[in-house]
Amino acid sequence: MPKLKITGGNTLSGEIKISGAKNSAVALLPAALLSESKSKIYKVPKIRDIEYLLKILEVLNCTYKITNDEIEINTTKLKNAPIPEELSEQMRASYYFMGTLLSRFKKVEISFPGGCNIGARPIDLHIKGFEALGAKVEIIKNKYIITAERLIGTKITLDFPSVGATINLMLAATGAEGRTIIENAAREPEIVNVANFLISMGCQITGAGEDTIIINQSEKKDDGKIEVYPDRIEAATYVILGALIGKDLTIKGLIKDHINAVLLKLKESGVEFLETENSITISACSNPLPINITTEVFPGFPTDVQQPFTVLLTQACGESIITETIYESRFISAGLLNEMGANTFSKGNILTIKGKTPLHSANLYVPDLRGGAALLLAALTAEGTSILDNVLLILRGYEDVVEKLTNIGAKIEIIE
């Protein structure tokens, strides 16, 4: 099992180019099954989740060709086959095959999806939506079996603006008769990215990025083409790193509107940076101010960024509070930060951080993807050499993380 060896305390400068977004790419690959011929997806990140999605495509008899960061997927020989547990359990995003296979074949058999352990992550909103479209959902042991004689467009109002449910129902609705309306839809950029991909195939979709999405029946779906949006969570992570130990560190290739909530909180904390059209240049803030953060759905502060941001708040003089409203178990990494010298404590969905506390090295086990990012930032900031175990979780979401950090002056390597 690989580990990361990190010697902290080094100033980082230079440029980091943002990769394609994990959260978009893992939905776009399953969405490619809706094309009846072939699709091209550009700027696909080289991360572990993509490797497993490609294995699922092989199970479904799709062929693909990879050229640099482009993937061409041929679906002309697509077949409906059960998706085995050893693949579905590797990532949460395996559930997007529910929507695409239901749309294409009116039947899906898939083992329970996996993903990081960050609390209860039910897919009841997906299931309720499929049922509203006319599907029957059975759970047999550890499998979902979803069938429909036909899918009929309808109005679906989500109880919560879930990104996964919005995308999955949008995918399924492309195979429904008539018109489907999704109300209280999620507004995250990933929704727009997937919708634009489907539109390139000939689907009739309006309202993506707003709280009401309308999908009209489309008889035939031709070649699709899309470029994966820049990864807003990766961008935010590296911007926070710059606020910790950067010196004129430039993060380029991002979309500022996608991380505006994070940038506003950095400004509130006294962090200064230079913005251009698609980049942020930032240096370390010696005395960040304590602030309060509440995670929200887009365009609010993203839950995926609160763990890395916690590291910055350990360096603020005073008390900061983070209120987590999306997931229930996202403070595990904060407890691990305490082993590096931080002073945090949680009660329910509220985390309190008291600073300023110097950070020191430690040997720690990565609990989840974004918690791993937080520990990585802490290790780069701390004095001494840290060892992070279970780092495959970090590699799930950050392309070429070791190379990118080494190029800006970090002392980091993968060891066995």
C-alpha cells in the first residue's frame, strides 16, 4: 500500500495548472452510454475513479481510446450487464449507470455504490425519482434491480438539491416519453457540464444551473462531445495551500465563479491575492483572521472544501466555527489535525477551531478524500517529516498531486 512522505515547512512558488474536475468526469463517462455511436470527452483527469469507470464500460461491452487527456468512447456494441460489486463499491459515482442504463434498456442491475465514509449518503432521492418516472426498484441482498416497461416524463420535486440525484434523474429522463421537470434541482457546475454533453448528443435540456431543469424526449442521441470543467475543489485546495505557505504561487486554468464562495471567505480572513480571468496568484498570510463558515449547496461554500480550509483556520488567532450542513461525518480529519498540534473539537455538526497553533509532523491514516487533502496541506505546512497512509484516497481526486507539488518546491514522494 503506497504512502506519502512529506517534509513540511517549505515555501511554495511557481504555477499549478488545474486538471479536469473529478465530480464532472465521473458523471460524464457514464453519460456517454446515452450516445448510440461514440463520444469524445476532453481534459479527463488521470485519477483512480476514472480507471474503475473504464472497467465498468468494458463490462458493458464499450470500447474506448485514450489519447493524452482525451477519451473516445464507442457505444455501438453496448450491452446491458450486471455491474459487479468489486467495481461499483470503489466509487460513489457508479450510481450514474443507473440513470443511463435505465434510459437505454429500461433495466439496471448494480451492486451498492461505494465511496468515502463521510456519513449517511442515501440514494433515496434517486430511487424516488426513478419511481416517479415509472420504474420499479427492488433491493435484493446488496443489489439494486431497477426495471420499467416504459419511462413517462413527469414533474419531480427533490426534497434536497442533491447533485447526484439531479444528474441521475436528468440522465434517466432522456429516455422518458414526453417532458420531465426537475424542481429544486442542484445548481452545481457539474450539472451544467453534464447537460451540455447531453445537448451535444441532441438531447433537449433547458435550465441546467438553475433550480428547475426541463428535459424533453429525444428519439436519437448522436455523437457527443464535451470538455470537462476545471476542478473547482482542486483549485480551492491549492489556493488555500498558497494562503498557508505560498509565495507568488499561481493557480491557473480555473473558473473563478466556481470558487467564489471560497474566495470570499479567504478575503474575510484577511488573505490577499491577485485575480486574473482564469488564475489566482497568492502568497502566505502570516496572520489570518478567525471566521465562521457554513457549508451550503452551490453557490454557497462547498462541503468538499471545509476540511482543507480548517487547516488555514488553525493558523488564525482566535476561535473559528464551521457548521457542516451537507454530511454528518466530515470532522474526522479535524481530530487527526489535533495530532499535529491543532486545537479543534466538534459537537454534532459544528466544529470549533482555536488558534493560532503551530503544526508538527505526524504519521497518520487518511480517512477520506477531502480529509486526506486537509492532512496533506497540514503536512506541507508543519515542521518535520510526516507519513500519510491510505493515500490512494487522495489519488482518487487529485491528478498528478505529487508532480504538481514537487514542481512548486514541495518535498513530497510516494513510498511503499
